[in-house]
Amino acid sequence: MTMVELRKKAKELGINSFGMKKVDLMKEVEKATKKKAPKAKTPAAKKKAPAKKKVSLKKEVEVDLKRVAEIAYEIYEKRGCLHGYHDEDWHKAIEIVKAESGKKK
């Protein structure tokens, strides 16, 4: 095996061959190829997939998102346009719209 072939093989195996003598490089390549010899495969025990949990979802009342956005903005303005409360404003607006839609029916 030539030195060029050895260096290619070493590179494939992830061995840094820089500055190595041919004899030393041959030993390293042999060690690496012996370690990577495939073992006899035995059938592995198949793991059972965990049972899927059935989840029943409650039907949410559909809300008019445009109306929710308008109300959330009104709440934001009433607070003096303070930032950082958008989630609270949005959830409060959803509750208001749900209450409004409940009254209409």
C-alpha cells in the first residue's frame, strides 16, 4: 500500500496522518479497521410503542377575531397605552366577545 493510499484510508477513518511515518500510519489504520469490524447482528427485541392517549377536546365557542382585536385595542387604550399587557388584553377581549355572543342567542 502506498503512502497516498494510506493517507486516504486514514482520512476516511478520521486519523490525523500529519507527520506520521509509513509504519506508524499502517499500525494506526490497522487498529482503526479492527475496531470498526461489524459484529454479528442478533435480532433486537422490538420495543412496543406507547399506547396513544385519546384526548377529547372541548369545542370552543368560535369568536369573531376582528371584534376581539377591536376590544383588545380599546382595553389597551383605556390603560393608557401601556405595553406588556397584550396577552391579558386579548384574553379579556375574548371573554367579552364570548359573553356578547351568548347574549345574542
